[in-house]
Amino acid sequence: MIYGNQVENHYLLKAIETIKRQIIIISYDYKILASNCNPNKKYFLNKSSKEGEICYHALFNFDFPCKNCPATEVKKTGKPSLKRIFIDDQENECKENNFCACLYAYPMAANAGDMACDSDEAAIVVLDFDLPSLFKCDEKRVTSNSFLRNLINSAADGVIAADMTGKIIIFNKAATEISGYSRKEALEHLNIRDLYPQGDAYKIMKKMRSGDYGGNGLLKGHRQLSVRKDGSTTPIVLNASIVYEDDKEVASIGFFHDLREAKRLEAEIEKMQIQLLQAEKMSSLGKLAAGVAHQLNNPLGGITLFTQLMLEEYDLNSDAREDLLKIQRDAERCSAIVKELLEFARQTKREVKLQNINKIVGRTLFLLRNQAIFQNIQIIEKYDPNIPEIPVDMQQLNHVFMNIILNAADSMEGSGVLEIRTFLKGKNGISSDGVNILHDNDGMVHITIADTGPGIPAPILPNIFEPFFTTKEEGKGTGLGLSMAYGIVESHQGKLTAENRPERGAIFSISLPLKKENHQF
């Protein structure tokens, strides 16, 4: 019969033998002193191993200790050690797809406990913690982390997180495009404060903490400038939040939505709206001008006629004759304005034919270049010979070119350079003569007229095509020339724009379609 401690020891040994975890006691020279010898462990390469054998040879068939052996760590430090080892039965090293064991080792002093005997010596206990479920959870964690990294990196908005010192800990691909910094630069050297104008990072944190901008610890839809690596700025919409751990602030994360493309589209839409308003304004004023012109024509004709009769039929003194001549001159000037109003209102007949645009421009210059105002102006002509004939009214376009060229000469006060170019749009925004074009319109012929004058003052640039708008002295211009030019180009389904050149002067750009498409002349 078994009594007292013998009963306890019996059950204890029985429990050790039947436990699913493997327990091995080894000496400091790696000899197996005792083991529950569970031969079902998948890494038991030598199932006939016995006490007295070297553990790494008996268990793994190695010729030397495992690289990550916890027993070796216990020998060095005298403290418990938990190690995870990957098993390769040939090279004693970690190999991808090899199974692994998680081993815990701790020192066991000599003569420890009630079970001590004369043969007791200092030893190391090694316990197997081969937990497949744990490893599967770890694999799932790794997979989940990888998916999360890919998700963040693939986000359309910049995702940037930083700890409470400002050190960046997350920086995705979109963030590199917005900021100009590489991910490596951001994670190693960049502080979150560097991404904002001076003092703005503090203001943003203050708003997040206030709870007034989306909730406690949140900031929603905040428009902000972000500073790029080169010192320039990018407009963004910032959605940010503070990350808490046990009610303590540990980090912040922000989503940077790049507004550059949206700003560009807004500018394009605004430009189109202005052009539409301009076209509607021209149409309304054209109708008004036509009505006014017809109403004025008859009385002006009467004034001119009766003034001429008085000059011819009456013997008048010089003062009276001079007064009548002044009336006649003013009436004729009014008649000229009425004629321009009728032209502006598109009341004259148009004749659209296929024409060579280079010849039309050349013909206009031929009529103008011998005038006194052009004596000290250098005229540069660059015509693209590949431009096909296009459907236009030659007389109308002569009027357009003449107005713009004369305005350019006036702005240069008779001295400077006038450059006129014609070209087609080519591949990649390059004209067919190899020069970068100013306007990117498919199926269009482009004509640019550039001068070296003082340019157009920015405040009046949006108004230069409005009827009766002029900067000339009274009596020297009606303010209808550019308005008529604008209307003529629009009637050809083209575009007329003006802008200042970066170097100096102004440039007028005319785009005309290559093909006729339901022109309303």
C-alpha cells in the first residue's frame, strides 16, 4: 500500500507523466536528467531518446545547442527565460514554413524541495508551451496588421499619426504626395509641427480639445494649409482626432484631404461661368444696341442733312459757320458710333468661307504696318504652314485682328515688339511648330498677339471686353472695339481671352474651330 507523502508523490508523478505539455529536466551540460517523455510531440525526431542523452540531439537531432535555446539563456543569466524556436532538422536554423516550439526554462537549485535525494544537482527545467492556437492568433494578428497597413497606405487622403511629442508614427503614400516628404524622412526626422505654418499645430490641438469642432477630441472639416518640404503650401481639409488610452492622450491622427485639384476645378468652373455671363451680357447689349442705333439713325441723318443745307444755302458769318461745322462733325461722330453699334449687334451680313488664317493675319498687317504708329515697332510673324483652311468670315476677322493690333500698338506708345503666332495643338500640349501652346483646345486653330507694353492693370482685366469700357481719353475711343472683336470670335464658336505676360506686356489669344459646326451667323 502507498501511504502519506508516497501517495502525493505517486499522483504528482502520474500527473507529470500524463500532462500534455512536455517537461524535461536537463543538467547544465544539456544532459537529460528526467522527462515525462511524451512521444507524440511533433518535433520529437528521435522517439527512443532516454535519460543521459544530450537534449538537443535527442529532441531535434542537432549536433549543437539550438540557436534560441532558453536553457542556454538560463545558464548565462540564472533567470527564467521564454523562447520561441523555429525547427529545421538539417541546419539548426529558422526556415520559413517550419514548425516551431515555445519553450520556457528556469533554474532548479540542488536539494530543492521535499523530494531531494543524494543524487540531486543543479539543473534546468524546460517546459513545452507549444501552443498552436496562440501561434494562429499571432498569424491572424500579423495578417490583420498587414491588411491595416495596406488599407492606410491605399487611402486617397493623407493619413498621418503622431505621438504627443509630435514624432510621426504613421505616414501613408498620399501623405508623401501632399507633403513632398518620403515615408522614411517623415518617420525618422519629421515632427508633425513641421507640416503646418508656425503656430498652427498648437491651434489645431486646442480646437480638438475644445469639443466645439465636431466633438471631444475631434476636428472635422477644417480648412488648413499644409507646408511642403520645399516650403510651398498645399490647401487641405483636415479631419483629425486625439487617440486616448485610459483617458490619457497618447497620440493624434489626421486625415489630410488635398484640395489642389478641387481648387483647380473651381477656378475652371468660375472661368466658364464668367465666360457664360459675358456671352449673355453681349447678347443682351447687342439687342439693346441695335434698337438704340436704329432709333438714332433717322434724327442723326436729319441733323447732318439740314446742317449741310444751311452751310450751302445761307451766307453765314464765320462764327455761325464754325458752329454749324462743329454740329456736323459731332453728328458724323455719332453716326460712326451708331455704325459700330450696328456692327456690334451683328446686323451686317456675314459671308463664311474656307479661308487661310495666315493670309488673313498677313493681310491685316499689310494694311497697318506702314502707318506712322508702327515705325518704331518690331513685328515678329510666326505662322504655322500646316494649318488647313477654316470656315470664317474674312472681313470680320480682319476687324478683330485690326482692333487688337492697334490696341497693342497704342499700349506700347509706338515703340516695342509685336509678336503674332498661329499654330495648331499638337501632342502633349506642344504646337505643331514645336513651341508650348497657351491654350489646350482640341480641334482649334490658335492665334496669339503679344506686345511688350505695360500690360493690362489687374483690376480692369475682367472688364476689357465690356461694351463702352475704355481707358482712352474722351473722344479717342468708343469702348466698342474689343467688344465687337469678342462678339465676332464668339459667333465663330471660338474663344477670345487676354492676360498679362510674366515678362512684360499683354497677350491676346484667339481660338477658332477647324470645322464648321452649326454656326449661327
